[in-house]
Amino acid sequence: MTATLTIGERLRAATTAAAVAACLALGAAGNAHAATAPTLRVSYGDLNLASEQGSLELYRRIAGAAHLVCDADDMRDLSRAAAANACRERAIAQAVHDVHSPMLAALYASQARHG
């Protein structure tokens, strides 16, 4: 049991920030400022992704990071606003996918259906 938990903890720690930051960087490619390729590290080592509460908190962190990375300079410019929105959607989807958490994926699917 201990070895399995240790391997699981190591796997979670190894994929935590790197996967989510990479996803947000890729999601930013559609942003008007893609040349700078901003990234934002999102950690979740403190969360239990097997719980609804932990998954919800990670989803909030990912969405918040996506909003920061994929920000539109001027929301009055509809093309930039649309590009920023598409960037956020791609970044969140990719980050959720890369975390490999069934509960987080289900939460994301629920959020996507309800906007």
C-alpha cells in the first residue's frame, strides 16, 4: 500500500504544475499576444481530486489561470474578445484533459453544458 501511494504522490507532483502550465501556454496560442506565450503555474498537490470539493477547487484554479493568461486587452474589440474566449476554452479543456482526473473531467463536462 505504501509503495502505491508513494508512486501516486510522485506522479501527481510530477504532473501538477508542468502539465497545467503547458496547457495554458498552448491555449494562449490563439490569443493576440501569442508571441509572448504567457504561462501560469497551477498547483493542486494540496487537493484531493477524488473528492468533488477538491476537483471543484482545481477547476476554479484552472479557469482563473486561463482568464489571466488569455486576457483581451480591449473587450470592446469583438475579435480580440472572441479570441480571448476561445483561448480560455482551449486552455481549460487541455488542462482538464492533462490532469487525467475522472471527477475533474465530469465537472468540466457539466460546466461546459451550462456555460
